[in-house]
Amino acid sequence: QGLKPIVSTESSALVFGTATKVASDLPATDSFLGKNKVPDLQKLFQKTDGLPVHLKRGLPDRLLYRTTMALTIGGTLYCLVALYMASQPRNQ
Amino acid sequence: MAHQAHSFHMVDPSPWPLFGAIAALLTTSGLTMWFHLNSPYLLMLGLLTTTLVMLQWWRDVVREGTFQGHHTPMVQKGLRYGMILFITSEVFFFLGFFWAFFHSSLTPTPELGGQWPPTGIKPLNPLEVPLLNTAVLLASGITVTWAHHSITEANRKQAIHALTMTILLGLYFTALQTMEYHETPFSIADSVYGSTFFIATGFHGLHVIIGSSFLLICLLRLIKYHFTPNHHFGFEAAAWYWHFVDVIWLFLYMTIYWWGS
């Protein structure tokens, strides 16, 4: 729903060049600390595969999401049990 | 494929708000279990889940803006309002602690010896490490502005250098404050002087750590070409937050460190 066209001119403009510059035009000095992978990532995240943004990268996203869900839901149960026990009167 | 007829951002369904609320529940009840029943596990779980939610939620914002193009000028305007309102709420947070400081220091009670600093309290010399800390944060304000100009001028290498220097200055401040905390002759339990000093400077220090972390994320994004000369709001938000942290320190220095000695 409502995705922008594949390559947005703003987002893909390179920090050190003009909006029309493309990765292959780079002079050697511009590979200081790595290549620009943003256009590839833009393609990846704009694939119409119906996946929500938090799962868009596939397996690593799913693992992290499931871990977070397990910890939060497990934690809620632990929390309720702990609060129940803490609310029991202590006999001297 | 459907296209929207407006320039706003209708987000994908996301689990992070719910998980974030649960993380807050675990953290607060974890504090209770730690304070009253000496058990830190629920608190650790709460802090862990809070961190996980923050990482994934903000990761998704970067994906939506930089990779999916959802951050139109209208959306960016909303983000700007949001950041400004958040910083304003933080200003009020600190205002409370400054109020507490002035409440106790303007009319010191007989229990304190009728004076401020209270009898027996040896305050830190404001012209020693605290003055150095002031210089460090002011310098970092300059370097972050330099980084911003470098970004708008499309000078990638210089932007990376300037932002790195900003982060190093922030870490230097934190190291100096940690050292100072160890060296103070008074503790948080030493009357209302200790309470106001450590709560106000302690929360400030926490905000320096948060600000440094935000700047570090921006540095990584800068290196990965996420920012353009015209569109780099994440960096601007971090810079605003950093200037706020600097200003809070200036008020702390003038009131608690200098006037309060």
C-alpha cells in the first residue's frame, strides 16, 4: 500500500555526489569506509512480497522477532506469578 | 499495485508498540522485585526486552525512511514536531530537579546549619574538572555543527571525522564525570545536598550516554551512505538532542556547581 516508486531521487542521492551520480561513477577515494549499498537495500525493501517492514529481511528478522516475543510473553507470565507471590502475606 | 493519493505514511502493522509496553511493565515490576524482594531477574528481563524493542523499532523507521522512501517532506515535518515535543518534555523533566535544588538551597533549614552548602559538605571546586567538562561539551557542540555543515556540503570524509570527534568528546565527558563521582567527598546520602547533586547530574550523565549512542548510530548510518545533503533528519534530531544535553550541563554548572558552592 502506497509504496513510493523503486528509486526515490532524494534517498538514493549519494552524500558526496549529485543526485544523478551512480555507484559505478565513483572515483577511487569515494570508497572510503565501504561502498554505497543503499540502492540495493532500497530494491530489497521495496519488493512487493507482502511482508511487513519488520520481517522484510526474512530469517534474521523472524529470529529476532520470535526471540523478542518469547521474552516479552514469558516475562509477562513470570511477572504475574512473581507479583502474585509477592502479594501473599508473610507470616512472622 | 495500489498507490496512495496523499503524502502521509500509513505504517505496516507492527508488534513493537505492544512489546514496548510489555517491556515497560517488566522493567517497572522488575524494579519492585529488586527493591523489595532482592531479586534482579525480572528487571534484567525488562531492560533486555526494552533494548530489543528499541533496536527493532528504530531499525524499522530507518528502513521505512531510507529504503522505502516513506519520509516525504510532510512526514518529515511530523518527525520534526515529534522530536521537538520530546525534547521539550525532557526540559520539563530537568526543570523539576532544578526546582528541588533551588527549593532546598535558597532557604537552607536549621538541620543543614542554615547555610548552603550545608555544614560539613565540601563541594567540588567548579574551576577544576567541572570546568573542563564544560569546555568538552562546548567543543562537542562545535564539532557536531561542523559535521552538519559537512553533510550539507556533501563532504563525506570531513563529516565522518567531525561526527567521530563529537562522539569521542562525549565519551571523554562521561569518563571524567565517572572519575569525579568516585572522587567526591560526599555521597547521595549526605543530606539534600547529596540528593540534589547526584540526581540532577546523574540524570544528565544518563542523557549524555543516550545522546552519544544516538550520535554513534548516526555515524554508522553516515558511513553507510544513508544521509543525503538535503535529507538527513536522523542526524539533525541527534544534533538537537546533543545541544539540549549541552545546555542542561551549562545550567547545572552555573547553578549547582558554581552558585551552589
